[in-house]
Amino acid sequence: MLRALLTAVVLVLSCQAVSAQELIPLWDKGSMPNSRGMALDERVENERIQQVAAPGMYAFFPSSQENTGAAVLICPGGGYAHLAYVISGTQLAKWFNAIGVSAFVLKYRLPTSPDLKERHLAPLQDAQRAMRLIRSKADAWGIKTDRIGVLGTSSGGHLAATLGTATDDAAPGVDGPGRLSFAANFMILISPVITMSEYAHAGSKTRLLGDDPSAPLIEKYSMEKQVTPGTPPAFIVHAADDKAVDVRNSLMFYQALVDKKVSASLHVFPHGGHAIALRNNRGSTGTWTRLCEMWLEEMGFVRRVRK
């Protein structure tokens, strides 16, 4: 009884801490690109953001003694219909803090927003801006600018892969952060949406590209076709029994990385369903966080001070 009561208290305090987390705005007033200037009301239902009024990011930092200098931008999933900011956002951020990595949960504009001029550009514009802001504050936050990665789950995985493979600037800026690199140094993709052609997740495709996208737009947002030798290394996790996003999304992206001689680590587990979570996964799927931590160390992104 006492243990249950203490657990409940911890959960309440945790929720209060998340709700009190300060939002770091991505854009100064009047500078947000691709906007019609509409005043939107933010809508949150069942721990999911249904409409984003002001894009930004929430920062989570490890203790100074455990800080490894690495950082990750987290793109929550939700089929480009909403942002599952807890299960594929803040929970992951706290895990990263536990292994000494600074984490930033991105609240990006959804392509269904009525404020947008071009729906497909907005998520990438916000992600690129967030990466630049992290780099602009790197010294103050104890972050190494060559060890900043991106993580995404489901449709957030598509955004992470879009950011990771992007060579074009979706929102050129003239301020200080706008002149910095938006490139990710590594990618972590969990149950990711990758392709917009065969095996595409229908809902993500329609919401991002519209009802009748052109062939060039489909190809541009099929991430397996955008890999280059300069694409950063990737750690990819998927479940073979994922009924929402076909596992072949991850297989195609991995094959593209191999073809371009980009370092990649792919883990396909027999069970886990869609959007593999931080905890309570079946069988071997529960090892993904340890594998990810080992990969980050092996690749040199997480460098621990040996005492």
C-alpha cells in the first residue's frame, strides 16, 4: 500500500515537472516562415498535442557531473496528425539524461495546420531551426557541436530522417542561429516512417503531402531515396510485427545507407508492435535502449570520463 502511494506521488510530481517545463520558442515574433499569420489555439488531448500554436522545444539536461557533451533532438510521433509528446518525447528525454545526454523535445508544426502555406515544409523548417538553436547555445549548455543527433519515433522518425538527409535549407535565416549548421551528427530511428511510395504509412503520407501529391514530391519525401555518402550514421529499431508501419520502411532505409557506405545499425525484433516504447517491451525488444547506449559509445558520440 505504501509503495503504491509513493509511486503515485512520484508520478504526480513527474507530471507537474513536465507541465512546468519551459518552452524555448523556435522563432522570434513575426519571423516564422511558411505562415499565414493566423492566431491558433493550442489543443492538447490525452497527452497528445492536436494543434501547435507556437513551435518550440523543451530542454532536459543531465547533471553537470554526468554530462557527456552529447545532445539529441527528439521528434515525437503521431502520424503527422498529433504529437505524442510524452511516450515518444519526454520519457525518452529523461532516459537520455540518465546516460549523460542533453535532450530537446521538439514541438513542431503539424502539416494539417490551417496556418501553413506549404504543408510539407513546416516540420522540417522547425526541426532545422531547433538544431541551429541548440548549436547556438552549445557552450552555455555544455554540448559539443559535433555530437548533436536527432531521434524520431514513427512519423517523428520520418522527420528525423528528413532532417538527417537534408542538404537544402528549408528556412534560411539571417540571425545568429540562422547562420549555423542544421545537420545532425547521428540519427536514432524508432519504428520509423521512411517511404512515401510502396509500403508508405497512408495517414502520414496524406497529412504531409496532401491527397494527390506529385511524383517528384513523393520521391523527395521518400527518405530511402535521399541518402548520400554524407548522411550521418544511424541506429534503427523496428518490430517485425508492426502492423502500422511496415518493417520494410526500416529495411529500405538501411539498404540505402549500406549502398552509400554510411555506417548503420539495424535491429528488427520479433515482437514490439508499433512505436516501440522506452519500457515494458516484450522479450528481446526490451534490450533496445542498452543497444542504443552501446552504439552511441561505440561510435564516439557519448564519451565518458573514466575515473
